[in-house]
Amino acid sequence: MTTLTYRGKNYVQKKEAAKKQLVELTYRRNVYTNRMDDASSSNEKAELNYRGVNYTK
């Protein structure tokens, strides 16, 4: 069995780990930068509210 540590205490896992297909995650820089460019190019002002105080960004 697998020994787990949580906040400095060791535990033994009672169940077997699930057998799942691995998923490969990819980072697509162009998607991220395009979304950032779209958000920054819009000339709309954002209305923000923090603890009851309104701000315009």
C-alpha cells in the first residue's frame, strides 16, 4: 500500500489507485496571448466593485 503524508502525519492508503488513461496537457502560447490582446485592445471600461467602493478601470 502507499504511504501518504498530510501535515506531517503518515497515513496508509486503504484503496488501490484507480487505473485511468493519462491525459497529456498542452500549453498553447498563441491562444493565451491572443486572448490577452483581445481583452487589452477593447476600449470598454470595466466597472469594478471592492468592498462597496466602485472603481472604473
